Amino acid sequence: MRRILAVAAGLVVLAASACSAPAPPRSATGPSPTPTGPAVLPATSGAHPVGTTILHVNDTSRPDPWNLDVATRELKVTLWYPTKQKEGERAPYMTPKESELFLKGSGIAGVPSDTLSKTRTNAIKDAEPAGEKLPLVVLSPGWTKPLSSLTSLAEDMASRGYVVAGIDHTYESHVTTLSDGRVAECIACDNDTDPGFGTRVVQGRADDVSFVLDQLPMKWDGSGLIDRSRIAMVGQSMGGAAAMAAMVKDSRVRAGIDMDGTTYARIPKSGFSRPFMFIGSELHVPGHDASWDRDWKLLTGWKRWVVVKDTVHQAFTDLPLLGPFLGVAPEPGVLPAERGAEIARAYVAAFLDEHLKGGRQPLLEEPSSRYPEVELCPEHCGKS
């Protein structure tokens, strides 16, 4: 579903994506008052304080797939990780310029252009990493969305003892700040109706993932804390499709989650045995996305198909949490933003704990009274 937030005079499209089939928008309702003060991301649920830092890596072996004037592929990588440091400067959610361009690209007006840059995060900027033999989770955002749209989920994973390496796929979002301070906008958006476009995107993102995995030991001083035998990937929308593509391409990625993204990478007809989980909005029940139906049959190992009722395409991102601060109101009948974030965190963490830490998770085995909104689809798609 494409539209997550309604305004008084119509609909603001925050979430147009190449990854899910469009659906008619729900009716708009009257505007809600814009909250005063900056947005504050939900507190993390794990035991560890969280640090974060930014790396820039440059793949000189291939040209940028979107900008024909650039001979290399530069990527911005944001790392979140456990730390012992509890005090310090909070990392910015976005810069003022990033906020301006994201709001412009999303068609949002009527609020100060730097609104999102004032969002309060939980992570301490450039804090010293702590721990040993930590699992690594690669994170990929949706189409046109910067990685920052998944900050709440990333912080929560890090608080639970994971290193998270999030990738801004350059020229595929409304804004990416490069190493020299230049801001790259969404060149690829001009091509998103081309035949085969989704396949092209996820193949490129799979290349991005492999390159980042290659570069981390050389580019990050804290990389010695990572257990490189325990790597998973999580993505939303096009990022979820990229998780499947990266797993097919790179055997280092041993488990994956697709949050509401139509898939494009083809699984071998012989099947694919590494653990995988679909987490979908209410329109991703079996029979509504041919790519999920197709892939489900080819997933021969541990697999789950989770559907969260009364949700829309961006429910597992920060965007519903931030909507009220942008002067936008939630659609009627949609799960509250805080609840959607809580569910996403719980099921992502359960999957990662089971497959990277080796602990069986009852939450993934049967319906939970704590999360009655969640369906495991046993009567439709079965359990492995």
C-alpha cells in the first residue's frame, strides 16, 4: 500500500515505492494539531547503550549504475553498535539539508525545512564500540528513502547486541550526503518505470552489500568485534527485495528478512535453504503478491510469513512516528505508529536471535497473545 498518512486537503505521498503493488488510498480525515518540540524516537529495548558512526567507501571496480558521469560507486555506511558509553552527543537524525531535500522529494510542505534534523535519536555519536564476537546485520532502506528512515529499528538491534551496517544506496533516495559534503539526489527515480527496473536495482544493491562486507575490516576500527560467520540482512520495501538478492549472490549472508517488499531476484529452482522471513502489511497476505507466493514455494529451509493487520507499507519504518511532526495525520483505522514499531522490533529481534544467536524463539512458532495483530499464516502458507 502506497499512502501512509492523510492530510486535510488530500493525501501526502510519503511512501511511493517500486516494491509493492499500488492500492487505493483510504479516505482522508481532518488535520491533527502538529506537536510542539522535536520528534523523539522510541527508547531502545535492549540492555546496551548504542553508539553510531559513519563510513564512506568507494568501489573503484565498477562505475556508478545511475550517474553516468561517475566512474566509481561511492556508498555511505552508517554503523550502530553496542557501547558502554551512556553520555555524549546524540547523533543527528538528518542534517538540515538532508531534511530539506527529503521533505521536498516527499511532497511535504508547511513545516520548517529542517524539521527532521531536530529529531532526537538514542545513539551516541562516535562512541567507543564494546563487546566481542557480535553478529552483524546489514540494513537496506526502501526506494527513495534514506537509511535514516530505519534508525529506530537499527538502534534497537544494536541495543540487543548486534552491529548494524546500514547502506545508503547512492542516487536511489531523495538525499545521500557523500564524503566530500556533496548531496546526491535520486537520479534513479527518472528510470523507475523502465522494464526490468526492479531487477536492476536489487542486483546493484546486492553488489553494494558484498562490497561493504569486503570493506568493513579495513575501514572500521571496531570491525574486530564482529563475528563474520554470523551475518544477516534486513530490508524494507526495495531493501527487503535486496535482502533476498544479496543472499542469493553472497553466501556470507546466512539469513534475511524482507519487510513488505516485492522480490525480483530469482531463487534457484532447486530451492534455497537459508533462513528467511517475510514481514508484510495487511495487503501482503498469501495470494496478493505473486513474488512472495513464488518464493515461498522455493524456500526449502526455515521460513516464516508474518502479516501484521491494519498496517500499511511504511509501518515498519520511522515515517509513521514522524508524521505528526510534519503536520500529517495517520490514516483512519491504521495501527498506531508506536505499536507498529514495537511489533517490527519484536519479530526482527526474534528472527535474528534464533538464527544468529542460536536460541529458539516461541514468538515465531505460534500466534502470540501479546501481539494479536500478527498472523503467522499457518493455514495459508504453512510452517517449515
